[in-house]
Amino acid sequence: MAQRKPRLAVFKFTSCDGCQLSLLDCEDELLAVAERVEIAHFLEASSRVLPGPYDIGLVEGSISTPAQVEEIRRVREACRLLVTIGACATAGGIQALRNAADVAEYQRLIYPAPEQIRALERSTPVADHVAVDFELRGCPIDKGQLMELLSALLNRRCPRLARHAVCVECKARGAVCLAVAGGGPCMGPVTQAGCGALCPAHGRPCYGCFGPKENANVDALVHWWRHVQGVERAQIAAQLQNFNAAAAAFEDAARRLEGEK
Amino acid sequence: MSTGILPAERLDALIGELWAAGYTVIGPVREGGALLYDEVRGSEDLPVGLVDRQEGGRYFLEPSGDGRFFGHTVAATPWKRFLDPPRRRLWRAERRNGQLHFLVETEEEVRFAFLGVRACDLHGIRIRSAVAEAGPEPDEALLDRRRSALMVAVQCTRAGGTCFCADLGTGPAVDLPADLVLTELLEDGPHRFLAESRTEAGAKILQRLSLGPAGEVDRAAAARAVAATRRTLAERSPRLEREGLRELLYRQLESPLWDEVAGRCLSCANCTLVCPTCFCSAVEDVTDLEGARLERWHRADSCFTAEFSQIHGGPVRASTRARYRQWLVHKLAYWSDQFGEPGCVGCGRCITWCPVGIDLTEVVRDLRRREAEESGERER
């Protein structure tokens, strides 16, 4: 008996589309993906939409409007496995910078008709609203991790999605540690691996786009930057309030830094 | 065995002989702001005229003001990178016509010549190899790479800022049978190396270089250079007191100090990844989308990751306190129980390359001091 192909769906909430583009970017593997799964809902790739239920749902974007709060519940119900992809879906994204600001004021400043805008006070990760089975971090996600996840799910094995620091990948590459060797404040020691230490390997300290590692001790790193390396408070705040501003470990450390003033 | 004088300008001849003898020569090279070990084709690849400044959480290079090739100390990466690569495929399997076919991995045979191995790192390689030999399943791949490697050691004529080899008896003089031992000399003559062979393989290389003889002046200059390093180390000694170390750690397993260290530790794993003796690893399976190809990989892991102690229900060591304590007590006490010596060689890499400068010797000194204070209070 021919097995029915698993159905893949891709959904977008508040985001830039970059992460779902990573799937289209898998040029070499894209045909293999299309052979193994039925792409049932992927508006960026095709206007052909098949009704649910879906076996694997990839969700990009944060929840930032009242309508999305309802929509994500419908998506959750339609998907057997729900996977959030990217910093927006996993941590609220760069738009979560508004969480620490006055949203109404922003709207007045930016939009000619602010009364038309229906936005929530906070931009939040998908996991704040529905149960999430797997998370792919990053801004954008790593193509290799996406393939690893799909390959694992299709072959019914546990995906390798390490939660340790970027440092482990940096050392495996044999890159010089920028944090110690004068490269400036590097988020690597508190940031989750998965990118293959892309930035540090090219001489740029980690921006932290994969969000906090498991057990991240952000305060200790911030203390070292401020009191030993003499890094400006504004620069530290910029490191923390970035792609993953609403990730608890980064958000809390940023708040404490603010409180130290 | 034999001894001779290698003029500095003939260092290239030595490197050339090593390549000619079929070795891939690995030595210190500059990469951005630090020194790493990598392929060395000629003396121009070496960090000539550079010294490393190392302290807790800080490293930088600066001009030495002289033309030394080996004025620096240990490079950022340990040699284990070559003997025990951080990623290595163990085997592959393919599914053809519903049948699994296993393909054994055959390793490309590489014979390394390590140029510029320091005394402490020779001990590190010895200790790491002892771990590979232990137990019912020796790591033959690592042992083969070690057995076929040629060691060109360099004696330290300067102590690095975080070095404490003298406390562990692993340096600064090279006391293990390296194939060749070089001491770089600038005094009492031209820039040169006192070169000694300590094995047949080393003697053969020296023979081909037909070196001039070493005189008393050269030997005395070499002895003085190493003695100067020993004095620098003695001035800061003991950074790590070995007397009663194991017992101290066992008595202090519940010390509140572990919580304080955990407050600073990032559990980023850098200390273990730069340690010459840390050997923890993980095994991972990789499949392709079709499930037609499977690969099993061996990769460097660390006791500082949660995945490392993950079992059903969660990690055994969930807290940073538990991870740091496990690392330090394993390195300095459990290791002694198993191998009769600690797993530390005093190279100082874990101190330098800790992004927040945690110094294991300071942690041990604090444990000792607090214990002494507490017993003092009890007696009063």
C-alpha cells in the first residue's frame, strides 16, 4: 500500500518572511523535500492551498495582534506537530522591542491613522499562546537545522537541536575566541548554538540572534563587560535588546541593567 | 642521544626535513588576535617577534622586540584538536533495495609533526592518551595518531600570565621523551636553537641537518633561560597547592563557594574545550531526508552542557553549580583516584579563555582558606 505523504504547512504571523524563505533557499534539498512531503500550505511558494489537518506546521512570526491570538489557535488545531521557526516565533522578534515602550505613542508617531491599527501591547512568542513541539531559533533560522529537523521528523528520530552555547561550535571550527582576544562584547557564551558560529568565524562577535542558551547566566557576562572590560551601558543594552529582546533571559538582564542606573 | 646547534636561519631546513620525512607539520600560527596551532610550511608562518599576554579572560599579542620564533607560550587551542578531532565520522550506512549496508570509515593516514610543543602540553598529550588507553574499548584512532606523531618540543624561556606548570611538576623544562627538544637562544652568540634528539626518529632528523656541535656556552645559556622561567613561576607559586588537594575537595563538596562560582560561571564550556586533557564527547546520528543514508558522528562535548548529562526525565546536572563542581572535582580529585595524578597540567588555558576569567586555582585557594578560617573559628 502506498503511504500517504506527510503534509507540510507553513504559516506566517508578524515577521519579515526571511525564515520561510530559508526553506525556499534550500535549493539543493528542495526537490527532495517536495518528494518526501506534500507542501499543502505555503503561500510564499504557491497559491495552491490544501485544507488541513497537516502533519508538520512551520510557524514563522510573533503574535502581535488580537486576530493572531485567534489564528494561532486554529493553526495549532490543524497541525499534528507544530514547529516555530525564527526569533519572531520563538521569542517575539525585533518587534518585541515595543514591549518596553508605549505602543500607543509609537502608533501616533508613525501612522497617519493610528485608530486603524489593532496591535497588542506586547509582541510575544507563539509558545506563550499554544503548545509548541519544536523550536528552530535564529534570525534567520539555519538551513542546516531546518533540514535536520525535517529529516529527523520524516525518519522518526529525535532531531539534534543543541541547547548549549555558540562557544561549542566556535571551538569545533577552531575559531579564535573574540570574547577573550579583544574582539569586543560577544554574546556567544550566553547564546544557543545552531548557526555553526557563523559571525565569530568571520571575526564579528555573536549578535545573539539564536536567543538564550539553556541555563544562560546573562548577568555574569553583563557584569564582566561593565566592570572589567568597561563596555558602555548603551552598547550592552543594544546587545541584549536585539532579535530576542523578549526572551526571558535577555529581557530580565536588560531590565536589571536599566535598574542599575 | 645527539645534540647540536641549529642557527635560527636554518629553522626552515628543519621544517623542510619534517615535511620531507612525510609529516604534516603543525605549529603556532597567528590567527587574528591570537595564536592557534595549524599547518606550518616554513618559518615565515611562525609568529616571529610576537609574545602573548595572558590573564583571566584576557589575551592579546604584542611585539617581543626581538626576533624570537617561540617567544610566546601555549597557543589558544590544545593539540588534542589533531589527535582527537572535534568532529569525526565513525561510520556510514546506506539503504539499498530495503537492505542496510554498513560502510566502515577508513581514515586518511596523517602523520603529524608537532612543532613547538611545550612541556605542559607534552604531559597533556600523555594524560589524554592514558585516558584513550584505559578501559575495555581503547580509542585506537587517537592512539594511532599519537603513536605516529613526532614531537618537536620547545622549552619555555618565558612564563605566560596564567601558567602554573611548576606547581604540577609538568614544566617548564621538557622532562618527557619528546623526539626533539629545542631551546631558543639569543644570548652569548647569534640567534640559534640548542637542539637535542631524544628518540631514534628525532636523531635521524638531526643527522640530516648535519648541525654544528653545541658547546658549554650554549648548554649554560639554555639552562639559564629555563631557570629564569622557573623563577618567574616560583615567584607566584603555589597557585595550585597539590598537598592534600584531593581530600580538600572531597571535604568541601557542599561548600557554599560552589554557589558563588556558579553565580559567575556562564557554563559556556570554553574551559573544557581548551583543556588539553578534557575528553568528553557525544555520538550523533545524521540521516538524509529519504532515510537512505545514515551517518554516525563523534564530536567534542562538555560536562558544562545540559545534553551531556541528559537521561530520561532531564539532565543529571541541571545547575551550573553541579556542572562546575563536577568539572573541577573530576579534574583534580576523581582523576587522581583513577589515574594516580590530577588531569591538570597547569597550562592555564581554562583561566585565559574563560570569558569571565574564572581561575580554578583561585577557587581551590578560596576553598582552602575558608576551611582554615572555619576550623580556626571552631577552635576559638
